[in-house]
Amino acid sequence: MKKNRKPNCISNKTLVLVVFLVTIRAGLKAQDKIDSTNFKRYVKNLPAFTMYKDNYFITGTSLNETISSETSDAKFQLGFKQRLTNLEMPWETFLFFTYQQKSFWDIYKDSFPFRETNYNPTLGLAKLFVDNKGIKAGLWFSFEHESNGLGGDDSRSWNYFSIQYLKVGGQNWQFRAKAWLPVGNIDGNPDITSYRGYFKLGATHRITQNFFFDLDLQPAYDARLRGSVEAGLSLKISKNSNQFIYLQYFGGYSEDLIDYNRSVNNLRIGVAFKDLFANFNQKPTIN
């Protein structure tokens, strides 16, 4: 049964504020960027329309239930991002839009019904930190909407402001942090932050040229520790492609919106197209 009580969020919001300040400070400390003229030209040379986060199609089953058509499914994620303008904005920022869709498809049941689809459009400002080796870091401030497009008792929807920071660590590491604060009405899921929390931390490690490991931790605190962990292994199919064999584990709460307060333990495998933002410190091209 879904709990209707609202959690005590004072300490959580204080923690989020600390994360915000640390994130901003880390972003502002990323120095040694190329001069402002070259920087503007470099940003304009970046593709305006690109993939957003990893796009994948995977299938698998629950690890703590008997394997059956009821406990097995397919999951796929699609997303893109669009730089909306090349106009010069304050602090060398640029306006962007992203869209992400995550679906859960019961392909092992009769008629192959879709169990749930979550929609996540975003509008915000982005700031890149660049040196002669390429993108060192990125800072994003966004307004996000997330919902499952359903009505009545199955409706799940919320809005929030978020701030993200990504740091490239040499040739083989990327580190990321994201924090958010809900705004507006969340009556359809009043205790969602008890399961999703207010922030997440993640990293991607390139083990070899064609083999990647991803880890994202999203803790949530209320009466007890909840949250989730997502880990992935990606093996490039061929040297000159962006196609990967992808193994993903998800454990914890809020993998989808409809059952955000139910704990799951899922392992899936399939094909992915990775969003290798910053391309692990490749040298910039400036025309």
C-alpha cells in the first residue's frame, strides 16, 4: 500500500543545499579554459542535436522471484538533447532542451502490453568548462517535468528544479552529480522523495578502449534508508561503431513511476548506444 504521510524534509533539503553549493563551487573551480573567442566558436561547433544519456533496449528478469512471463520484461530508454540557440548568453551559458523516455514492456505476456512509460522533458541553461584538451566539466541548471501520462489512481507526475555537474577525470573516468528540489503539486505521489531522495552520484570508467563500467547511486532517507543502485557493463561490438552489448543491474526503489514505492531487483541484457559526453577528454576542434 502506498503511504500518504509526507516525510520530514527539513534535513533532506539542507543536505540538498549543501550538495548544490559544493557542485557549483566545483564547477567554478574548473579553470584553464581556452580564450573566450575560441570557446564560443568551440561550443557552436558542437552538434546542436545529439543523443541524451545512453539509449538502449534490454530484456531480463527479477533476481528474487521465480522466472516467468510475469517477472520478466523488456526495458528501453530513448533520449535526445538540443541546443536551442547560439546567441551569447550571460556567463557563456547556452539554452538547451532535452527529452527522455523510459518504457517497460511486458513482451513475454499475451498481446505484449506496455506496463509503463515515463516521460521526462527538460529546459535549462548549460555551462561548459573547456581547455586545450577538450571539455573538462559541465554544469546544468534545469526545470524538469516527469510523468507517466496516465490518469486517475495510476497518475504519477512531478516537477522539480535540478542542478547537474559532470567532471572528466583524465582519459578513463567521468564523474557526475545531480541534485533536485520538487516544486508545485505532487499529490499523486506525495512521498516520492522518500524513495527517490534529493540527489544521486555516479561515475563511468573506461576499463579498456571498448569496455565501460557505469555506476549510479541514488540514496533516499526517511524513516529508513531506501534509494537505488544502477550498474552497467558495456562492451563495444566493433571498433568503429557506437553499439554496445549492455548488461544492466537495477536494485532498489523507483525504477519506474507507477511503482516508485516498490523495491525491485532486476538484471537485463541487450544493446545500447552510449552517450560518451566529452568523449573522455578528446582535443577540441575549432574552425
